[in-house]
Amino acid sequence: MANAENRRTAHIISHTHWDREWYLPYEKHHVRLIALMDTLMDTLENDKEYRSFYLDGQTIIIEDYLQVRPDQRGRLEKWIREGRIHIGPWYVLQDAFLTSSEANVRNLQIGHQDAARYDTIAKIGYFPDTFGNIGQAPQLMRQADIDNAVFGRGVKPTGFNNTVSDAAYESSFSELVWEGPDGSRVLGILFANWYSNGNEVPVDEAEAKVYWDRKLADAGKYASTGQLLFMNGCDHQPIQTDLSEAIRVAGKLYPDTDFVHSNFPDYLASLRASLHDKELSVVRGELRSQRTDGWSTLVNTASARVYLKQMNQVGQTLLEKVAEPLAAFAHAAGRAKYPQHLLTYAWKTLMQNHPHDSICGCSVDEVHREMVTRFDKSRHVAETIVDDSALALAGAVDTSALAAYGRDALPLVVFNTTGWNRSGVVEVELDVARVYYREGISPNEMIRMMKGIAVTGRTLVDSDGKAIACTMEDLGLQFDYELPDDKFRQPYWARRVKLTFEAAEVPALGLKTFAWVLDSADAAAETSLVTGARSMSNGNLSVDIAEDGTLTVTDFASGRTYRDLLIYEDAGDIGNEYMFKQPDAEPALTTKGFAAEIRVIEDSACRAAFEIVHRWSVPASADELFEQEKQEAVYYPERKAGRSAAHVPFTIRSVVSLERSGTGVGVSVSFDNQAKDHRVRALFPTDLITSVHRVDAIFEAAVRDNEPAAEWENPSNAQHQQAFADVSDEKQGLTIANKGLNEYEVLRDGRNTIAVTLLRSVAELGDWGVFPTPEAQCLGMQTAELLILPHQGDGAVSGAFASAYQFQTPWTSVQTGVHGGTLAPVHAFMAWEGEGIAFSSAKIAEASGDLMLRWFNLRPESAVLDVRPNVGVAASAYKSDVLERAGERFRSAEGDAAAAFTAELGPCEIFTVGIVSER
């Protein structure tokens, strides 16, 4: 008998990694899932030694199964409640870098809610195949009472004898300590031999001896203790129904090893008991495979099928930054019931597009066609919630003072659902008059009446009666309808106009009222923002456009001038949906020095805009060798194909705009892509001297090195971003904000140029086989939006990062009537202050009905947050967490419960508060 201290335990955990859709369309994977679940439950019933199964950390599998097999609900629930099927903590296994901060939290919340229906949840920080791991994962896990993280990518294991094992992003062992930027720590378990290292265990003794000799040695090479983890499963892996027999065979062959059909809780408990005082490597922050050759990071999924990322940005922003806060405030004001069920449905529908093989754009074409429909479905629900909530809130605004302008006054309410005061250009459609079908007038007469309505002689005023400069576009006769809650649909004809104006200083998380009235008052004359044939200025910035369309932007506050901004770059791409590969010895083409057509297209009181047109041409595709390399599945770093000698036209239209109060330069890009196998980027040289840069990631402005590690061989160092990338020194900086453009690179070109990917056209899925994806070429019209934000050196303090977040969020406006109300014409539902702190969300908690507010500290130093709620009758406030549980209550100076509070946020802390209302 072996010494007990030298014994090993082989923990065999059965699972299947279930990509809902990938190399097959969703429904083909779905059919296979039904068979797998049926087999699993039969195995649990027939084999008592088959102890348990981990359902891949995502509760959506339960929904997908029961959609087809509702008759099996009771049977499935039995195995879950008995602890033989382990579920949670996520709703889906998302790509965390490509989904927003709040989407990651909603995923965790909904996963917990779904699992709670079965009175159980696996508290496992499960990230088996995310393409890199976010730095704030330890804090998110800790706030959800999860003290571990199990993952497959981002850290390089080195083995026992590696003398640099404690270097950043390396670990001697498959067990390590993972620390977030706030200091939160979890026990990290790296799948050093992948999550299939215990797959298909042989029953035959001879085969089992060969199998386990190799597997035990591989696991022991990296394990810090004798507790060895073997994952019995892989992608879409069927159930191993003879596993119990295979375990008995293994135990007979290796009497010094205990082979156990285990689960994560048991394995983690055994591991912790065995660690004792063993010193594990500590890795900090983001895990992005920094200490590798850079060829297998899968980071370029951030630019595969950019249109999906753009649709996702619209969808998640509409939910978390518009629909939820508007609905929450309408509920708090007593104007509407919070539509929790609809929001959950919209989030679930959106999150069905968030698994890594979905949102990453690295699946077959059929998968991504279905995603477009899901994006539309989720957005339609969100838009309905926004419309209903905005209308309800506008009905609570006291507009009675506008009666002084007569019954023809047309009030409108503009909502700012961001966390900072906001000024900007708003476009609002107003019905000057309506005639309803119910009025019994003939259609011809209704049309004649509406065409005869005058739309001139009016002025836009704010709630104080001050005239506001605006432009009016007559939209003419419009058919529309209402859908009342208590009547049949009400169609009508309207005379409609569109007003464009600057809404100045709309309160954070608030509203401001305006009206278009019959009045001859004129707004104060504003000087033109256009200062020359190719220049504009607003007092904050000046913009000069060169003959080649590049921009020179001067920031008056810092005194810094940035040159050569907005160069377009086109490079060949012989990679795939996962990774970019530029052909060897073929430099990228650029528009630098290429003459552009430039003209003024807008010169109004609130905005100036120039159109810049590059009539360019680029290679039509890769050359003929590329077809052979794809068919032979040549590993992409080893491909030798080049670009075709044939060219196709490539016309890029850019609209560069400057708003009167703007602190940034807007860039809207469109082009008709008819080229294949290429990448298009916009380049923004900063000419700032710094070795690091900052980028919006998940609940943090992550600091990343400009130069990759010594091991990095890939010529490209592209990375993920959310709302912005920023290069700064101590006195000035340049932030480039975007909408749904998730890939950027800080170039090693001597200028620290920020390169933002606008399009990547590729021909195949890649990975483990030959999967053509012609629709990934993204032929046809493409658009992109960016914002150039110069600042004074600290984007978190100067307001540049806040402006980047606001750039993501659309204005909301609604027409209303003249009426009384409980809300002032200028109203903020929440007032708060905190240097370097970002506001993240406002919603109603499903369990408590309390208003939940979340902020996060952008900087690695403490910050003070001061909050003054103004919603309903706010009675008290308490500190919460990402699961929206009530914690310690805030107290007034007298010790009483208080809704207003001041709190100190720790470095990079994610801070959630619940507001209890007496309403």
C-alpha cells in the first residue's frame, strides 16, 4: 500500500462544453443537445456510480432542452435537486470582452435566478473557453460569493522547474491566485491540459494503461498537489456511459491513485485542504495570453463580422442605458409598473447572441444570419419599453406654464439617461397637427387639411421661455397610428416636422422640457462654426482638414495639436474569423497623400460638418494560392498567399462634425465594400510619449503595455476594447471613442498611433477544419462611428471617458401636451458627484423592488462618491452587490437610515447601491 501522503486523487468531472451554435447552425446543435440530455438522464438513472454531471455553467441549456422536451421537466428537476446535475452560475457562456459590463452582470444575475428555481447553484467561476479573461472577474466573482475561477486561456503554465514562473501571466502550477485590479482574489484553476484532458477514458486495460500513463504525467507536470483534475468531456461531447467501469479499471491499474467520479465542489474542497501553505503564483488583472507568441489569442474575433458587434452595442446600450433607467424612474415616479418580465425576455434574447462562438463572429454563416433576427427581436422589445416609459414620464412633467403660448404650443421632453450632465445636438420629430380617422372625415379631406397646416412662424423655447436656435425640416404628410390600452387602434394623418437643436446642460439621469410655439422671438445669433473652406472651430477645439482628408485637431484647453488624424489603411487578410494574418512583404495601403473631395454639408447654429470623399481602389481579393491554402487547412501563420493584382473601386465617405458645445470631433464613415480578404482601419497618430495606454474594458479603464512581451511573435498586437482607447501623458491625451468597433491597436510606429478596425473581410471559419464562410467577407454597405476626444492628460478626471460613454448612448425625446405634473420641467432623478467615478446602471431589482444604482471607480486609488436621490419618497439606501442583495444601510449624521449618502470607493471598486422607496 502506498504511503497516504504520496497518494494521488484523480478527480474526474463529467461535462460537455456546449457551444449553442458554431460549425453547425443552432438547430442542428439543438437536436444533438436533446439526445445528449436524454442519454445523461438515462445514465444517471441506470448507473448509481455515475455520480454527477456539470452542465457547462450555463442555465440556457435547461431552457433549450425543455423547449423540445417539456415532458421531461420533472425528471430533470429531480436530478438537479438531488445534486447530480450541477447548474449555473451563468445564463450563457459569453465572450466577456465583447459584451458590456452590465451585460456580464445581467448574465450572472439571470443565471443565478434561473438556478434558484431549483434551489441550487454551482458557485463556480466558470470560464472554460472565453477568448481571454477580463481583469475584473475576481471582483465580480467575489461579489457573487464565488471564491474561484476555472478557465482555459490567458495564463501560460510553466511546470515545476521554470525559474520565471512568478513572472506576470505565468504560473508554475495549474493552480494559482488570480487578483483583480481592486485587490479581490480567487483561487484560479487553469485547464493546463484543456477541458478535455479526461475525455473518453478507456475501459480496455491495455488501452487504459497507455491512456493513464500519459494523462497522469501531463496533469502532474503542472499540479501543485496530488489532487489532479480530469475533465471528462469536450465540445458537444456525448455522455460516456461506461465511465463507471472505466474508473474501476483505472483504480485496479494504479493502486497508488484514488480515481473518483467527482464534481467541482468536492475537487475544490480537496484541493484547498491539500494546498496548506504552498505558495502559488499570483497573476493580476486581464488574462490575454500576454506571455505567448501571440498567434493563438483569438483576439481578432473582435473584428470578425463587425456588423454583429455594432448591432450588439446598439442592443445592450438601449437596454442598460436607456430602457432600464427610464422604466425605473417611471416606476419610482408612480407612473408605470416596472416591466421586469419584458426586460428579462429582451436580455435573454440578446444574450443568446453572446456566447463566444456567436458574438465573436466565428461560426458558419447560418449562425450569424439567425443572430441578426435575435438582435432585432431584443431591440424591438427595448424600443417599446423606451417609448412607453418616456411617454409616461413626460406625462408627469408640469408643462402648464406653456399655456401662456396658447393651445398651439407643442411641448417636448428630452431625456438624458447617462450619468453625467449632457449637452448635444438632438433631433426630434413633432406632429404639428393630427386628424384621426375616428373623427369621421373623409380620407381626402383629412389629407387636404394636413397639407394646409402652416409650419412656419414658430420658435423653439426652453421651459424659461428662452428662444433656442434650431433648424426645422418639413416632413410633410405622415400616416401613423396609436395603440391605446383601452381602445382599438387609432389611425391618423399628421403634419410632421423635424427639429434639430442643441439641448444644453440636460441634467444627468434627468430631463429638460422645450416647446415649439407660435412666437416671433428669435434666438440669440450664433456665429458659424465653419471658419474656412476646410476648417471649423467651436471654442473648445479647432479642426483643419488637409487635401488628403486628414485632420489637424487643436485642443485649446491643453494647447496640444494632433496631426494626420483619420488616415485610412487597407491591408490584405489571409487569416480567418479567429485571427488576422497580413500577407508577408505586402505593406498596407493608406490614404495618406491621396487627394480627397471635401465640402461643407452642414453649417447650422448647433453643428458644422464636412464631407470627405476618397475615391480609392484596393486589391479585389487574395491571390490564387490562398484558395489552395484554405482547402488544405494550412495553419494561418504559415500561409504564403498574397493579394490579387486586380483592383476594385473603394470609395470612403467620411462626415466630420463639430457641435457647438462639443469636446470631441465626430466621424461617421460609410463605404460599399466590394473587396475580399482585407482589413480596413482608421488611424489616429497621437505623437505622445508613453509606454502604456488605457482602454475601456469591463468595469475598468485597463492599463496595457504598448510593447508586447518578448515572447510575442505576431506582427499584430490588436486588442479588445469597449467604448474607447486612450493614449495619454501627464498633461494631454487623445481618446478615440467608438460605437461597436471592438478591435484596436496602438501601433509601434514611433507615433503611438491608435488604429481602430472598421472592417475585416475573411473567407473561412478556421480553427479545426475547412468551413467556408462567404458572408464573413461583409460585402456591401458598411458604416462606422467614432469620436475624437482630446483632453488634459487624465481621461477619467478631465471628462473624456465620460464623453466616450455618453457617445454610446442615444438621446431620448418625446412629444407631450400642456398639462400639470409632479416633475419640474428641468428635473434630475439622481444627483451624484465623484472624481474618476463612472456611472453604470439604474434598474429595479426583481426580488426586492428597490431601485438599484451602480458605479465603478475608473482609477486605482480611492474616491469619494456623494449621492442624492430624487425619486419618489426615497426612505433609505444600502450597499449591495452584483446580485442585488441588501447589505449595510447608510446612516445620516444623526444615525438614522438615509437615502442620501457619501461613500468611499476603493481602487477600481464596482459599487452597487439599493434605494428603498416608501411609494
